[in-house]
Amino acid sequence: MKYLYRILWQDHSRAHLIWAFLGTLAGFVLLLAGIQFYLDFKSILQVNRDLLDPEYIVINKQVNIGQTLGLARPGFSDHEISEIAAQPFTGKVAPFISNEFPISAYTENEQFPDFYTELFFEAIPDEYIDVKSDQWKWDPEEGVIPVIIPQDYLNLYNFGFAQSQGLPQIPKGIISMINFRIRLRGQGRGNFDDYRGKIVGFSNRINSILVPHDFLRWANDKYGYFTKAAPSRVIIETRDPTDPEIINFIEEKGYDTIREKLKSSRLNILLKLILSFLVVIAGIIIGLAFMVFLLSLQLMISRSSPKIRRLNKLGFHYREISRPYIVLLLILMIGVTALSLLVTGVLARHFSGMAEDWNLELSSRLHGMLYGTSLGLITLIFVANMVAILVSTRKLCK
């Protein structure tokens, strides 16, 4: 083996192999660094949520002139709800139901200014609501309607309307103690009933005035006379709100939602585009380096063809003659793998330190996926070049 190496490698320039080695190393570092930082930033998008808990997204159809003129349906059909439920990102889906009769509310408290307003109610199954309360139930005998209002409604009053009108701000505890009456009106004059209303919580998830699902179904059966409309909104439970397929589906279908909820999904799409660009560039560099490796080894074998033929006539098998080239190739591939992982690790630690100044947590250790990726690619390049070496030396030996 030692003598074969000396014979075959005499008077050969290593410049082509060095450039191929450096090119492959650059491509691998670019590829591995891109994967490392993508995985880091994807984990940052999820750092503020419990991975065991689902997320909820409320979607509705965009309002257009066709709906205004009555030429299009503003609600979701059964087929559309089934289509949403069939999406891979959807865990569960539920439509909102709304009141099919007029509702109004007024106060009955001497210590609170008289108040009267027309209302709307919506309801969804209890499992989708983020407010947990023992009072969240409907009992026709008690006649108390529990109500959940959005936290944003209270904030708008306290920090907008109240300040601009010189009115006092109202804390949550006080507003929950206010007694008010809710009037449900059926069809026909005099067909109404008054119930006591009670605010039992404030939702940060759903911007709507919510009542228990079983109450609203009961009330619609008793008082409802509006034309029954298709659900105008649906709520989706999803395990991964960063899934780009969510925003792709919503935009493709012309639906709408609170865009802030999908900010992480947009960032995830951007990260995937950046990673795809890096993968393409890294693939081009690695492909060119592979071709340089292949051509350099083929050139070296071609220049050594007289020596290879003599060695074969002296009794050396073409596999033995190929071995020095294969061993050299193996050493180069191991060097590329080790150095690319080392350089990527140094970059990861460097950027992890920089990220701490921005209150971001980037991993200073390489993700396990990088080891598998580098091993798989190096194995592929090594096997392809090894086969080319064996084929070339076999042809010369014939």
C-alpha cells in the first residue's frame, strides 16, 4: 500500500484537490449554519407558548360588496367547515352560533348611571373558552345569564372612552358586581322576558360577547324568529400556529383573521424561504466541489495510466490499485465533515453570545439534525467518487 501510494502519487499536483476540499467545506458550512439558525429561530417563535397546549385561531370571511348587496353568503357552509376541519393543521373546529332574536341590556343599580344598549350574543363550546368559572352555566330556574366580555372591550372603555369623557375607570372586580338586566324579545309585541345578567370573566382569546352554548341554543328555540344564517365565524384549534400552511390556506380561500395571531406563521415562511435560498446556494457550491473532486481524481488517474497498466501486469488487482485514491478521498471527506461541524459550532457559539444582548436564546450547541445531514451528504459524495475511481481503474486495467 505504501509503495503503491508513492508510485501513483509521484509528480502529481494537489492544488485541484485542495480547491475542491475548500469548496466542499464552504458549501457544508453554509448549509449546516443555515439549518442550525433556522431550527433556533423556529424554537424562538414557540418559546412563549406551552407546546402541550393548543392554540386557537378565529377566522371569518372577508366582507365584500357582493355580501353587502346580498349576492354572496357571508357565512360558512357545512362543506366549508368540513374542508377547514380536514386540513392537516386543524385539530378541532367549531362554528360560532349567534342570537336569532333582539337582545337589549339595561342597569338596575342606584349607584351606577342608567345604561341601556342593544346587544348581540355569540356562543361556542366551553372547551374553546379561556375563562374558567363555576358560574359559567345556564339554569332556567335561576334565570341568571352568565356573560364573558373581551378584555379589549374593558380596556377600550378604561383607557379610551372613560378618559375622553371624564368618566371613572372601572376595575374588573367592580364591573363583575354590577347588576344589570337582559331583555330577550321574541316575535310580536309584548313577547319578551327579562333575566338577570352577570359578567363572570374577561376573555383574551375571543373578541365577542359570549354566553353559554346551551343557553343560546335554548333561547334561539324559544325566542328566535330571524332567518337562520350560516355561522359567520369559526374557531380552529391547532397545535402549531407557526405552520405556514395556515396562512396559505386562509389567503387562498379569501378568509380573514387577526393577523397578529399569524405573525409567527409569516416569520416561519420567511425563515423557510431564507433556508431554501441557502440550501440552493450550498447545493450549487457542493455540486461544483463534487465535480472538481471527480475531475481532479480522474485527471490524476489518467496521468498515472501507464503506471496503472504496469502494476496490473505485475499482478495487482484494479481494486488494490484504486485503494490509494479511495483512502485519500476518505481522508478528505472526514476532514470536510469534521471541519464543517467545527466551524459551524464556532459560529453557533459566537451568534449565541450576540443574541443574548438582544434577549434571544440561540443554542450554542449543534442540533442533532446537522450530524445526520453532514454524514449523509459526505457518504453520498464519497460513494459516488469511489465508484468513479473503481470504474476508471478497471477500464485501464482491461
